[in-house]
Amino acid sequence: MKLRRRRPRQIGAPPGQLETPSEADEVRISRYRYDAGRVLDDRPADIEAALEERWGVTWINLDGIPGKRDLERMADALSIHPLVLEDMQTNGHRPTFEDYGQYLFVVFTMLSWNEAEREIREEQVSLLLFDSLVITVQQRAGDVLEPLRRRISVGGGRIRRMGADYLAFALLDVVVDNYYPVLEHIDDETVHLEEDTLRDRADDDRIYGLRRELIDLRRLIWPLRNVLAGLKSAESDLLTEDVRPFLADLHDNGIGVLETFEVLRDHIAAVTELLASRLSTNLNVVMKTLTVIASIFIPLTFIAGIYGMNFAYMPELTWRYGYFAVLGVMAFVAVVMVLLFRRRRWI
């Protein structure tokens, strides 16, 4: 399992400067317009067409990194600050919440689990909330928002009766809810690593690799608390009283994600300590075995050393059975030492 890394913005670029990335020609626009009675789903050709004929609640989603031209058209139509446009285009922005009066700007991270490649996919999403308009910019096609699209299309629920602020909440709620399956996969991976470690089949690279991924995830998940807290306490006319209880619940849900993440960090830290302990225990067993063997051979080496001094007058040198007697004494000493070590439970 690996965490897909993001591409940072070019170092040294002046604030507010827009670029035309190579992915700009791959931007795809989708639009939902709905109210309590009807819903329309279409794919405008460009951002200007998407901003025309708005009614009810309008959700415009851009898949891909928008180019300079599209962002400038959006800024002219909606009076968006240049720094917001830069953040929408920049990949690698820290999750944040900003209130610009006429609109709210939120940057957050969308996580998903790719079972085929056994990896966590992460994607930055920028969200603009206006009075009756929500604009989202994703870095690439494919997301976890399909359940929300179905709720809008089918109707009959709360979302078709509420405003754009509830749509923004629903978007964030789906993203936050999808953090849990990702964390569950990490938890399963950690449990398997822990079991393998207890069986002395630990994979050191997997354990330390997972620990590094959790460090990267912390960078993405931890700022979520400030984003949700900012939305919960924002004094903006764009957030109606009807939606504030849902934002409070979303904040509590985000805190639950952070608590689950901290438990995972503690778990992988415990597995790492267990690995170090098992390695230390195995090393101690090896050292103990070598020490016992060396201790047995010390007196044997002493006896062999005495009879290997080659003095001319040693009584046992001329004795017919001297060689066998010395071997017997050495065997007797070895047996006595082994029995002594076993009695003291050293072996």
C-alpha cells in the first residue's frame, strides 16, 4: 500500500499568478440544477456556458486542473479573488476555510481506497459556496461523490428542499464519511502486520512504509479539524440556521475521524515497538546460545591447552590410556556443565 503523492506548485511563483497547466485541455465540466420539483443534469462546453441559465441550486463541478482562461472567466463573472483562483489551480494546498463575504472558499482532501492497486488515492478539492451556487474543482476525474449525485437525481430527500449551503455540507459529509473505509483498510493492514510480527514473520519494509504513510496522512487529515470548526462557527449569511446543526454534526464526525486516526498511529507505533522487541529477543536468544556454547568449551579448551604444552616430562604422556582418559574427563565436564545450565534454566 502506498500513498499517491501530489505535485506542488512551482517554487518562486508570485502570489495570485495563474498558470496554464498541461492538463488544462482535459478539464470536463458537469452541472446539476435542481429544486424541490425538478433536476437537470448536463455537461456545458465551457465555464461561461455553465454559469448561464442558473436557477434553483446549481452545482458546477470541474474535473481536472482549470487553465488560466477558464479561471479568469470565472473571476469576471463571480468576482473571485486572485488568490482563491491560484489556490484552486495549485495542487498541494493545505486544507483551509476562508470567508470572503460574498462567497465561502474551502479546500479539503478527498481520500479513496484503490483495491486493485492496494493504494490510497488522495485528491485536492476546492469548493466555492455562493448564495445559490456551488463550484467544485477536482484534480482529476473520478471521485467518491456518486452517492450524492444519486440523491440529487432521485429526489425525495432533504437535499432537494434545501439550499446551496446544504449542498456544500453534503459534499463535505460524503468526503469525511469516506475517510473511515480508508482508515479501516489501514487498520486491517496494521492488524495483519502485528500478527505476522508475533509469529516472527514480520516484514520490516511494510511496517516502516505504513508508518511513513500515516505521517503523510496526518498532514492531510489533521487540518480538517480547523476547516470544519471554521464552518461550524462562521458568521456568514450564506449559512442558514437550518444547516448549522448539520455543520455541527459534521464537525463531530470530523473529530471522530481524527480520533480514529490517532488510534491507528498508536497502533502502528505499538507494532513498531513490538518488532524492535522481537528483534531484540531473537538477538538475545542467539547471544545466549553462543554464550552457553562458549562457556562449555572454556574448561575443555583449558584441559586441551594443558596437554598441548609439549613438556618432555608429563606423566600422562606415556600412559597407554592417557588420551582416552583426557577425552573422558572433557566429556564428563561438558555433561556436568550442560546439566548445571539446564537446572538453572539457562538453556
